[in-house]
Amino acid sequence: MLKEYHVKLIQQGNIQTLPIPKELKITTSSVIIHQEDDKLIIEPLRQKSLLQVLSTLEPLEEDFPDIDEGLLPLDDIEI
């Protein structure tokens, strides 16, 4: 059974603040908030790793230019 908490919204100008009970503490500093019908949904924003973001990208269809074209091979360079 879900436990309910009754809290008062704090109104300061155009901003409403919702005190969150310590039992419902969110461990992140950013959240996603959206409304579904008459419900307000608050979810922690989980940062994706770079690998997770890259895995969502579509493969590139174009060829990359050969930037080494016309350069000497490394073995042929004298210092």
C-alpha cells in the first residue's frame, strides 16, 4: 500500500514550491516534471552516459575525407 503525504504548496509570486517529505527524498538535484490528466508527476533526471547517448544515434551514411592523403608515411619522416 502506498503511503500518502499531505503537504501545503508554498506560493511566492508566480512560483509554487512543494516541500518533499524526507521519506520521499530524491537523490538528484534535477527532476523531470510533467502533468498527466489531473496528476503532477515528478521523476528524478538520470543523466545518461556518453555511451548511452551514442548508442541512440543513427549510423552516418557519408564517407569521411582522408585527411592524411598526400602526406608521407610516418616511417619516411626524418627528424
